Amino acid sequence: MLHALIAATEAAGIWTVQSGVFPENTAGLAPHARAGFRVIGTRERVGRHHGVWRDVLLIERRSPIIT
């Protein structure tokens, strides 16, 4: 599904795709890393999960074919 999203955004001429993932969600971060996403920062206390405010990693992928 992630590869389909990337293909669709590149076909539409979109250069950058961003996402947010909880830092300890290694199962969620791994496929993003394999698809070329990188961590660009941490948004502190931005996501609420089970009543607790949590940090979220901001990750992005910039297309190598869109200039």
C-alpha cells in the first residue's frame, strides 16, 4: 500500500510525502524506511494515545524523480 501511495504521488507530481509515527512503533517505521522515508524531527506531545500525550516522529520522503 505504501508503494502504491508513492507511485500515485509521483504520478501527480508531488515531491514530498510526510507522515507521523510514534517513536517506539518500529513495525511502522521499518516499511517507511525501506520506502525511502527519513526522520526529520520530533513533534513533542502532539499525539494522544490512551489518554497520554505522546511524541510523534515526523518522517518524510522526497521523490528522486520529481524535480
